[in-house]
Amino acid sequence: MTTDVLKRAIWLAPMNSTQRRDILEQRQQASKVFEVIQANWEELGQHWAESGATAPPRGDDGLGRATASSMQQLKKCLTEALDRWSNPPDPADSPDFAVRRSRRFLQVERLAECLVGCSKALQSIAKNRNTIVDPDDTEREQLQALIAY
């Protein structure tokens, strides 16, 4: 949502306006947050790669299809791997879980701060039509709906 709001606002903001500069500054801040989020995705990818190493062997029905039993075992393995990532039975036993959750919360908070940091500019842009780039006013209306939410 942050990306959509900032991209739409930059597009609608008058060139060389203070609103545009404010929004561009916050987009730069958001880009830094997204770089950190990308690194977290790589961590998640590593988790799933390691989980795949423990996946049960695939049972074949002789025609190249997985057997029902094999599919059930795979489903169980993936469900357990997802549970280990998302919901450890005891957070005290999984300190990395608490760190990941805290890190995700801080990332979301930083993205929200980017929107707050240019909220006056967003409100101004959402109030004022830009018939040059948005002649039918649909983009401004969508921006208005996003920031009013």
C-alpha cells in the first residue's frame, strides 16, 4: 500500500512542488526499508530451502504421479515448516522468532512513518485535481480513498 500511495502521489504532484519533494523524500526512505525487507525474504527463502532438505521422498504411482500417501506426507512436512516459521510452540524456545516478528513490526512501522512524513502533501494532492496527468480524475480519487482509509 505504501508503494501504491507514494507512486500515485508522485505521479499526481505538480512538478517542482514542495509536495512532490516531500513525497520523493519519503519514497527514498521507503526504498531503504524495502531493501531490508528484501533481505528478510532471502532469510525466508533459506528457511524454505532448509525445510525442503527434510521433505519426505516422493512416492510414485508408476505413471509419474505422486501417490496420495506421498502427498499427505509432503503436506504434513510443509505445514510443520510453516508452523516453525510463523508460530513456535514456545517463543522462549525460539528467540529468532521473536526477533523476526519484532523486525517485521518495525519495518511496517517505518513504512507507516513514511506516509505520515508526507501526509500534508498527500492530503493536498488528493484534494486538488491535476487534469494534465489525470484528466478523468480517477487516480486522484483512488489516492484519496487510500489515504482516507
